[in-house]
Amino acid sequence: MTDKIKILFLAANPADVQPLRIDQELRHVVDQIREAKYRDRIEIVSEWSVGLDNLRPILSNHQPHIFHFSGHGQKDGSAVLEDDAGNADPIDPAIFAEMLELLKDNIRLVVLNACYSKEQAKRLRATFDYTIGMNQPILDKAAKVFAATFYQEIANDRSVKKAFDLACKQLKASKISGAETPELLVREGVDSTEPFLSQMVKKEEKPSRPTDGNRFSQNNSGGDNVSQTNIAENITIGAQIGEVKAERIDALIKNLGSK
């Protein structure tokens, strides 16, 4: 089966700071991916009210290829998570970087859709192939349009560099302030011009043995041959088992006769 690329969309929207329309961002991303050429190769999962306590188990559970954070950021690069009460809980950039490094697993691309997140992105550059951060505050509308366009182009099998450039151009074309705010950082030695899906998705599917549910199907032209092959294999195996059982029975009879 062809592998899918998993996007993990993490959201933190503390109650004691200005609320963000992160729900609109996610909805726009999903809508744009649905219109993409290779939409079936993309899986997007979301986690909300992310805090320091649940960040580790979330990453361990999902093991995504793309890590996306949407929320507030501080000037020092700190991502603002949520505490148990739902209030702002900034995470130290060094600790955040170390945690992502330890839990990187399949992650190739990190998108930090938050204000001033370039400083955090710089700490991740040596660990991940691609990291996107913001060099200044970014408005809700700009964050939404940038993310949606970027992921749609990734799902069209564009390179990360091409998808990034198109997303920034879309902001300009839509006359939305912030086209110069996102920055793409590429790890040394990585070719940012190679299509992302082509890097990640296996091109050849391995043939699988028919399951019990479809081995008698008449809907495909090879169904009868497959069924006959399976039946022949089962008969051969059954015959071999029968021979073993017969030998064991003969041995038992001989042993009984000698007593």
C-alpha cells in the first residue's frame, strides 16, 4: 500500500490572550488540499489546546511527516502553548527544539505559523530538512492563506521551495499584508527543488495476497486464477498435513502393538 504523508496540525489558543481563528485556518487548509491533484496521498490530523504536558504524547502517537503549529509567538521565538487552565504558557525555545529533536521520528518539514517564530525555526534548521518561521507578527488572514496555498501545492507534488514561493505570491496577489513575513530555512545538503511527495511517497506498490474477503470475488478478471491458486496451495498444504498425521497414527499403532 502506498504510504500517506501525515500533517499534524497543532493548535494553541489561550483564553487570556487575543483569540485567533485557527479553526478557519484548518478548514481552509483542508478545503485546499481536497482540490489538489494528489489529495489522496495526504492525511491531516489536528490536536487542540496543546500544552507542554501533552506535546510529547501527541508527537509520539502521531509520528507525522509534517509538523504544523498554529498559535501565538513571542519576540524571543517562544511558542505560546496552553496550561491546564487554558491560559498562555510560553515554552522556552531551547526546550522546544530539544523536544522536537528527540521526537523527530518521521518529521521532514516544520511549519511554525506564529508571530516571531523565525527565531525558533533557526534552532530547528540543523535537525529538519525544511523549517518555516515568521520574521515578524503575522495576521490571521495572512496565516490562513499562506498555509492553505502552501499545503495545496505540496499536495500537487510541488517542491517545498516552489510551494513556499507560490504561497507568498498568493498573499501579494490577494493584497494581503505579510508576503515577506514567512521565511524558509533549508538544512544543508537538502535539495529544496525536488517535489516533496516524490521524496516521501513510495512510487511502487507491493502486491499483496488476497484476503478472505475478496478471494472469491468475480469482479476482477484475475479473480478465478487467484482463487484457484489459493485453493491449490491449500490442497497441497492439506495433503502434507495429512501425510504427517498418517505417519504419526502409524507410529502410534506400532507402539500399541509392541506393548
